[in-house]
Amino acid sequence: MSKRRYVLKPRQKKILEALRNLGGLATTRQIAKAVELHVNGVSQSLSTLRDRKYVKYKDGKAGDMSWSLEVCI
């Protein structure tokens, strides 16, 4: 079975690039600061990216949730 590919929105691409530039592991707040977006919007995008297997939730709560990259971008 092949892995399904999704078309990423510009915001999602920006978030993935920021996470990569932050070393592949960062909190929601760190990513939000890097992309200059509100933490709530970044959190929603990260949840979508998690569901699509682009990122993985590591630990933490609210803005301090840690995320890691699951794909090479």
C-alpha cells in the first residue's frame, strides 16, 4: 500500500519548514514565534499535520507541546 500524499497549504509548509529549521524538535510556541503566527492557529495546523503523519506529538500541554518531524522536507 502506498503512502497517501496530501497537498499542503502555504501555512502548513511554513510550519514544517520552521520545525525543520528549529532542528526537527520544537514546541508549538517556538514554531509560532518562528513563523510569526498565533499559537492557536499553529496548534490547529500541527494537529492536521499530525493526522497526516508529517509530524509527531512528543509531550507537553497547550503551547508547550513538543513536536518532531516525521518526514523529510
